[in-house]
Amino acid sequence: VPCLVLSFACVSAALVVVWRRHNRMQKALKSNLDAQARKLNLDAPFTRTIKMLKKLTEGKRVTKREAFNLSVELLSANDLMAPNLDEQLSYSKSPYNPETSRYLVNLFQLSPNSLWTAGPDEVTSWGSQVYSCFPHVNQANSAKSLQDITYLELLDDSLDTLASMHMGEDLQLNMLQTAPTDNSNALVHVGIFLFEKFNLINILKLVKSKLFRFLEKVQLGYSIGVPYHNVVHAADVTQRLAAILTNSGLYPDILSPVEMAAALVAAIIHDYGHPGRTNAFIIATNHPFAKQHNDQHVLENNSLCSCLELLSQSSSSFLENLPLRAWQATRAQIIHMVLATDMALHFPNVSTFSQKIGEIGAGVLGPEQKQIVLAMALKVADLGHCTLREPEHCAWVSRLQDEFFLQGDAERQLDLPISALCDRRKLRNGPASGENQIGFFDVVALPLLFAWVSKVPSCAPLLEQARQNYKYWKDDSLQEGGRHSVNMQTSSFTPLHSSNVPGTADLEN
């Protein structure tokens, strides 16, 4: 009997080992097949044409089928500067789930084709209900009043602390630890510190008090109650952009002080007044922003229009001492950089950068090339949470999911089709789902970072950390239910203006 028991135990142990190995092999095989399936062609027709011409000039062979396929693609393309994702992510061909595919296709569209757009009569019938879907700026409840704080007092309080954190140098600085709430003075502190750090105030003869007031006004323009696109995000992007430009050697080796100042301003203002809703939602609801800017890059144009007006006001015109030509160039650079943050322009910007820019540091950049590089740098900084360590990255994804779900609540209240990844009632639907993150990394984050690092090798740590986060989400997608998606179905962010966001009360009951 003991021999039988021992034999049975040995056989059982062997079976367990075999089963575990089989399970690991199946997971590895599934991961490999998924990776093969996800090899989308993200080259724009224009980029593929340039590559083929380069191949011919190098004396390499181009087959008739390659030439024919490219000709067909050129003739059928809606946009020569962007890949045809509509076709590649169609439900019958997409390597992702339908919700992820719908999100990725809609992300790059200039107009909200997937949303029902209301007519004027219907908007009138909604009355104030439409506009109650937006968190509003409340200056009394926003950042604590800075009117009684002098410029020098602010410096005394923050300069040494921010310097010890390597602000403007650390590519992976955790801004959520520095400024955990969206009603902090983070943007004023970070802005003042960076202008001082790079000695821009002395070099450009900027008016300190007016710089302070400009930053204060911009900070008050970031809405309380927006989980992701708030003042903490603005401060985070600004510091990361500064770190990217210094780590890459762009500043001070290639960029001038006035160009560095313009880059910082662009980062500071890029999401000013963001209501926590997408351009598509604003256009679909005929919001005044959409009417004012003719449905074109609505949020980005609103940020620019508002903040350029602040720069013209006497109390906050801190760039007033710049010569006329320098100011005109600065204004053009700010506009170009902020507009580039609209994902509708993502592929044209990445394609232009890849084709027109050589390795940074290999030569002098002309004015046009500098604009292209700075726009790309701001894009990398704007999506920089993908390059943070796993805990910080997941914290930002959680905030983004909260914001998406709040938009979905508003769409449900208005009887609009609920946008992709915005329906909190669907399991594994939001950005915190591993499956959805894999799609975003595949199509957006990793190609963007690869394009940047291929020209700026000193920023390789950004790409390496993003790859680690990508692996994390792949592991998450293989686990039943995921590690995050279920726990995040209910928003963890409590907006201060929750009464302005319809569709939440019934979900809490």
C-alpha cells in the first residue's frame, strides 16, 4: 500500500508539472500569435512611397505586386499622411476587440463620424442640460488664491524643494506625489521654477510679476472636477517636456532661450479650459467651443485663443519685451505645438517627423525643423504617463478611465451613443482594461516613442519603461477578469462639481 501511495503521488506530481508546462506553452503561443496578428501597417501612403523611392535609388528590387499595391493604396487613400486604420481595424480583420477597434478608429478622426450630431432645434430643446454635462471652472474653489503671495515668497517656498526633486531633469518624476490634488498650485510653482532654472527671465528680460500673474490665470483656467486633464497633468507635461529637451541636448545646444520659453508656454497652456470631454463630444453637442472654432481642433484652438489673449493683457503680458519678430516666431511656435497635441493630427505629425528629421545632434536644425521637433517633443511629454514606472502609470490610467466614464454618463443622459471605452456598465470596457491598453500601446504609444528615440537616443529610457508597461498590460489581459478593469468599473475620482455631471446618481444607487 505505501508503494502504491508513493507511486500515485509521483504520477500526480508529474501530471501537475506537465500541466503547468503545457499551460505556460499555451500562454506563450497565444501571446506570440497575438503579436503576429497585431502587426498593423502604420505607415502612411506617403511614407511608404518615400521608402519605395529610396529603395529604387539604392538599386534594390521592387516587385510588380509591391508597386501595384502601393498604387492602389495611393488612389484609394482618404489621407496620404495617415494609415488606413478603418480597413485594418474593421470588425472582420481587427486583432483587437470591437470596443478597442472603435476607439482607435475614432481617435484619429477630425469629425465625430460615429456620434449622432444634433441639429440646432434639438440642442435648444435640451436647454441647459447639454452644458450641465461639463465641469466648470470655479475660480473661487480652484487653486487657493495667490493674490496675497508675492513672487519672492513663492520662490523661497518652492525653489529648493523642486530643485531637490530634479524638476526639469527627471524623465520619470512622479508629479502625482508632488501635487496629488487638482486644486493645488502645482502649475504656478513648476512654471516659475523652470523659467528660473533655465535663466530665461534674465536672458529674455521677462517681467517677473507678469509671468507670475500669467501662470496664475492659466492655472485658474484648468477645471476642478476633471480627473485627468487638470492642473496636475499640465504641470506633469511641462516638467517632462523640460526634461526631454535637456536630456536630449536640444536645450541649450540647439534651441535658443526664446524657443525654450515658447515650448514651456505651449506645455503650460496645452489643455487650458479642458472640460473633460473629447472634441467629438463637444462637436456632437454643438457646444459654443465647436461653433467658435468651426469644429476644427476645438479644445486645442480654445486653449490657444484663451491663453494668447492672456498674453495680451497688461497684467500678464510677460513676453512684452520680446522684439516683434521674436514674438511672432514665438506665437507661431506655441500655436504649432498645441495643435499637434490633437490626436487627429497624430499620424501626419509622426510621419513628418520621421521623414524630415535626422538624428538630433548630428547637425543644425532650421526653423521649420525646430517646429517639427518641438511639436513631437510635446506629444511625447503629453503621453508621458506611458513611460512612467508601473504604479504611477496605472494611477494616471485610473484617472483617465474616471474621465472617460464621466463622459459616458453624460452621453447616456443625453441619449447620445456612448463613445468607445466610456461605458462603465460594460465589463472590461475602460482604458484600465489590459486588452484596451495593448491596442493603444500598439498603435499610438510605442510607435510614437520608437520614432522619437530613433532620432533622440538619449531618451531610450522612456521607450524601455513603456515596453515594460506594455508587458504588464499583456499579462493583465491574460488573467481572467484582469487585475484592474473590474476594480475600476466604479469611478474612484470624486469630482467637486459632480452635480454638473448627469447620469451618476442612478449608478451609485
